[in-house]
Amino acid sequence: MTNDILKFKEVWKTYGADKTKITALKGINLELKKNSLNLILGPSGSGKTTILNLASLLNTPTNGEILINGQNTSKLSKSERSKIRQNKIGIVYQRANLFPYLNLLENTMLPMISKDMNNASKVLNNVGIVEISKFPDEISIEKQQRVALARSMINDPHLIIADEPTGELDKKSTEAVMDLIMQIKSKNTILMLSNNLNLTEYCDELFLIKDGYLQKSKN
């Protein structure tokens, strides 16, 4: 396995055409090493969501290449990209997006390739969740985000993408969740996207994005 878990090579992404044409990403390059915590920092509308959709293989670049573990995914079919996403990528959003009618264990097991209640329980316990039979509205927002992290790890992915994972948390809960994410990076590579300057203290690599241009910061 290559040491570059995720790599963008001169990636451009354009939406629309002619007068409605919008260039969201402008020739960006990005390399994420194994077991690293990487933060892309930028304001709303800077291109973070486009990077999320490309890195999670929900979309393809207009030009350039996106490699996962050295494999060029840019020309793969939708079903081939979906298989890689299920096996190698976990995603955490600002809102935990838990299904209210499923308990915490059932929510965690949703993306599992091989259904295993014992393993799902273990993953939940590892993120500090023991009340696995409770429902999302019975636990705090912080704990909901912990469940979302557990769900993202359930297939032992190579890459976890976290989109504003602390956006709805207070300072104390943010610190707790970020401490957990720091532990997770010992087994996973993590890409975080945020506009929260306070998260820079946690990252190994910091990237700044503005108007579709990405640059690496010395941090």
C-alpha cells in the first residue's frame, strides 16, 4: 500500500457551462499520508464541499486525477467508486445524521459489509458509547457525534472524511470529540474540513482554501 492514502493531482471541478459556468476547484494538489490528521480550513463557498464530494468519490473531477491508495479513481464507473467508498472511506458530517427510529447499535451497523453485532458494539464502546440500545433523541449531541464516528469506522476504512465534525458542539464537547479523533488517527487517515480556526492545533497538516485555490500552510 502506498503511503499516500489520498492524492489529488491538478484537480479542477467545473459546474455548468458558458454563462452559468462555475469553477469550484482550480488545479489543486493534495497528498494525505497514512495515520495523519489533515485539516482544510476555509470559509463557506471556498470549495470545501466540492473537495468532500470528490474525496468521498460521490463526484468526479472535470480534469485531473484522484487516487485512493495509489488507484486512480477518476475514470471508474459509479458502481466501482461506490464499492471503494463502502470499503475504504468513512464519512462524518456536521450533523450526526442518525436515523431516529433506529437505536444506536442499529445506526452504527447500517453501512456494515458483514453484519456483526458484537463488532459494532465493540466499536461503539471504543468511542465511549455503552448505551447501545438507546435512540438518538435519548443522548446528547456530543454522544450522537461519537456514534457517527463509530459508524464511519465500522468497515475499518483507510480514510475518514469529517465535514465540520464539531460544528454543532460547545467548547467542552468539541475538545472531547477532537481528543477522540486524535486517538482514531492511529489507525486511520483523517481529512477534516472546517472554518473553525481552533481546530488547527490538532492537525498534522493544514491546508487553506479560498476561491477554489488550495495551498499548504506551514501551520
